[in-house]
Amino acid sequence: MHSAATLSPQPRRACGACGGSGATVCHTQRFVVPDGYPLPNEYNVVVCRRCGFVYADPAATQRDYDRFYCEWSKYDDSATATGSGLSRYDAARLATTASDIARALPSRAASILDAGCATGGLLTALREQGFTAVAGLDPSPHCAAACRERGFEAYVGSISSSSSSSSASRPAHMPKFDCVVLSHVLEHVYDIPSFFTAARRLLTPGGCLYLETPDATRYDQYLYAPFQEFNTEHINHFSARALENTGRRFGFEPVLVERKVFNTAQDTLYPAVFGFFRDGGEIANERMAICDQELPSRIDDYIRHSREQMDKINANLASQLTNYRRVILWGAGQLAMKLLALPALAQIEVRALVDNNPVLRGKTLAGAPIVGPQAISDAQEPILIATLLHADEIVAQIRRLGLSNPVLSPQPALRSKEAHA
């Protein structure tokens, strides 16, 4: 999963934070992806030698990512994805974000666009803060429709593809806004320069951007699953310094930049960095970026500890799978795509993958169909749980369904619990 640091001959894309083209490869991430998946099955993670920004360098284009979020969006399903505000943890997170926006945007008459709005959880939280002119933009038609059902103006499209003639491009009839919110969006963007150019077109003169991303300097402090942030979707890894460098590069002056931590589940915390950036109109000299000394070091710690965890998982799975030729995987998400690339599963046939996300059902991964839980009622193969975050709940669901299949897990502790159940 990890390669020694090497000089990249020429990154496919320049550094989004400063525009530099020289980079050092610090990790190679591989996946087994579903058939027809728009995104690559591997990429290098690189460190910009000019400013220290860390980013993935996939063989892809912005159009590939736009297509992914239009056709494969996990945010379509409010019950299984974040952004809806339906779970109490997601609702609390979005309420905090709305409160942070209200601190820097005191006029409740200010017009706000939530770009990447999912099914409207943040729009609801902003309305509860008293904002009266809020709208959403999302590449998924289902997400936009869900926002409209909640009483919001919502557009189908993507800021990043605003210059494209495709159906995913920014709608021509959209008005301009006093503030564009990009909450946990920028880490997904391939073409960062075009993204900021297009975002500026949506702003009124002197308008502002609210940017929030995962805080890559603290990945290692909140490491629940190995390489969980090196997934097919997260391709930019920001620190507070990197966020400031990026904003200034494109003429957005930071008004405030802060860090926070929020719950994604009862025992799961997630670090984030956020800031308000006002449009100053002047593009900065790219060489004025302040070098980030902390981020590459923290990422190196994250890679080392993730690799150690993944090696343990591989050894544990190899031990459990000694007497099996076929398995069912419960989970078809990011960890499953990494587990399938491990040596322990190389000679194992996957009969089916079970996933609660209806967006994935009917698709094929590793030659096996992705199905709902009821579809394996007659299966005898052991069930390998392909997640580390909600394994106990999945075991309970399996038993509630009346399935007596052996349950395997990447975690030895869970296997021990199951053996004594």
C-alpha cells in the first residue's frame, strides 16, 4: 500500500494551493473499484515541493469527478449519507457550520448558495439561523429534488464544470450570491483553478466564500480506519496554512480561519478546518505562498500508522480465511475497495457484496453483484464485514435477519466477541 518517497517525473496536475509543478510521491493508493466506476483504481499521493500541500495525482479529469457525483452520489440517500441532517450527529455538525457562517455574515438578508448541498441539511440549519435567501446546488438531480421538497430553491449542476456544455454544468439562470458555501467540497475538486474562477462568477462584488474541509494535519489523531482519507473521492488534503495559500492564490483574502472537531457518530470524531474568504479581486503571485512545514510531516505519520494497521488487517484476514474459498462482503464502500486489493483476498472468490446504500445496488464489484441484505437469505458463505466504524451494529443486523453465517472481521476484537456470543 505504501511506496518509499520518490520524485514524481511530472504530476498530472499542478499543486492546487500554489500552482507548483514539482512534487514528491509519498504514497501509492490502490483500490478495486466497481465496474463502470468513473474514477481511477489507483493514484499517487504527492507533496508539493514549493508549498508543502498534499494532494492525490490521479489519471482523471474534472469531468470524471463531475460524472461520479452526478451518477454515483452516495449523498442521494438521506438515510445512509451525511448532509441530510437526519441523524442527530449530522444535524449538530450542520448547526455548528450554520452558526460559524452566521458569525461572519451578520446580515440575515444575505443571499447564500450551498454548493454541494446534498439533500439540504445545511440549508435547513441556515434557515433556522434566520437566513431568508438560501439556495442549493448539487450535481445529483435527486439531491436537488430533495432540497426543493424541503422548500428551497435548488439547482442541478456543479461549480467546477461551469464552463462545460455538459448537463452537469452550472445553470445559466442562476443569480449571484453574497456568500457561496463550500463545506466539505474542496477536497473533492480536481481542477482547483477552474473551480475558483467559476465560484467567483457566482459572487456579488466583494462577496465571500465559506470553505470547510477535513483537517489533514490531524488525520493521524483520529485514525479509525487505515487510509480512510486516501479514498477515491478525497484528492486534496488541506491544513489551515494550505487553505489560506489556496484562497490567496485566487484573490480571496482570509477573514478568519479556524479548526474544529465534530462527532460523526457517538464514538467517532472528525477534524476540520474552515474559514471565511472575501473576494479581493486580485490574483496573488503564486510564489508568495507560505510553505507549510507541518502538513507533510503529519501526513507521513498518518501513512506510517495506516500502513501498520493495514498490515495487521491483512494478517488477520489471511488467518481467518485459511479454510474458505468464497465469502460475502458486507459493505461496498471505500474500505471494501481497499480490502479487495490486499493479498489476503487475492485468491478468495466474492459471491456478493451487501450494502445498505441503494445507489450501489445492481452494480458489480470484483465480479460480484452489490445487493441488499435480503438477497443473501439463503447464502452459506461466511460474511466478511468490510467496515471498521460500525461493525458491531452490522453484526447485530445480520443476526436480526436470522442469518447464521460465520462472521469475519478485519478487527480481531470483533471476531473474539462473535465467538463468545
